[in-house]
Amino acid sequence: MDRLAEYYLNLDILRSYGPEIAAGLWVTLAAAVATVVLGIGLGLAMAVALAARVPVLRQAIVVWIELFRTLPQLAVIIVLYFGLPYAGITLSPFWATVGALGAVLSAFAAEIFRSAIQALPRGQWDAAHAMGFRFRGAFFLVILPQAVRLAIPLLTNRAIAITKGTALGTAVSLSEVLGRAQSAMAIAANPSPLTLAAALYLVLFLPLVVATRWLEARRVVPR
């Protein structure tokens, strides 16, 4: 037991490298928030465009959704960071990671919003039209608010799953929690920094998981 503690919970090493690793939590948090804002915002915009049934936009959005639902997150990060400079576009490790994860999240978010819109009874449209609303008013004032409420549990779960991919930013030298922990582990020749990184990920994401359960328990999904 002492050897296990020395190997994975070495207090001397944690005191030496802990502050630097903990500072990476802010990078991870910023990347996660930016990913969620970009991904959900773009996904909602695409779902609205799909509902409007604009032929040219529809085809482009379908290609986007299928592409980014299929590609591995790490592959997208690497392409954005190492590939875009050949097109004259250079992204920092932070924005390459956020852009890649946001694109992936947007594809799933668009599908979730689209499914939520289609899941609403036809009677909701008929009721809105009976009240004198045209398509735009019916959609934005009656249909979309209900669809967003319906999509929240699935969307929250998917957002958590994808934002954990900020750890993949280490592949392009993003200085977040895991990247700093790996550097500290290599220098100290001890995996205790990774134990700290795992604990910090729990601190960051466990409340979100609990919040998702709370939303489900509160029956966010209308019946």
C-alpha cells in the first residue's frame, strides 16, 4: 500500500507540480466553454436552416453533419492545426482544439435539435397557424422553444462527452490539464501528476453529470 501511494500519490511530487497542473484547469475550462458555445450555437443554426428547407443550404448542412459525425475528434484537430497553414490559415493550439470539437459537437447538436423538432406533434403547428402565426412566427415562438426543451438532456450528455476531448489538444501542444500532467510525469518519472489531472477532470465534469441527472429527474422532457 505504501508503494502504491508513493507511486500514484507522491505528495512531494504533487506539491512541486500541482500548482502548474491546476493552472491548466483554466485552459481546459475555457476550451470546454468555447466548444459548447460554438458547437450548440452552430448546431441550432443548422437545425433552423434545415427546418426552413432551403435546398442549397440543406445539402451543405447534411454533408457537414455526416462528415463531422464520422471523423474522429483527434483527426479533425490535427487537420485544423497542421493542415490549414498550407491554405494560409494558422490556428493556435487552443482554437484548433475548440474549432475541431465545436465542429463535431455542432453536427450532433444539429441532429438532436432536428429530431426534437420533428418529434413535436403536428397539432402544435396547426394550433400556431390557427392563432394566426405564419411559418416564421409559429416556428420561433411555438415550435423551437419546445424543441430546445426536449433536446436538453440528450444535448447535455453529448456536450459532456465531446468537451472531455479537450484532453486531445495535447496532440497539438495545448497546455491544458492533461498536457501539463504528462510533462510533469515525464520529468518526475512518476505518474502522480496524472492522478491529480484525473481528480481535476472529476472536479470539472462531475457537477455537469450530476446536473444532467437532475434535469432528467425534473422531467425536462415534456409528456
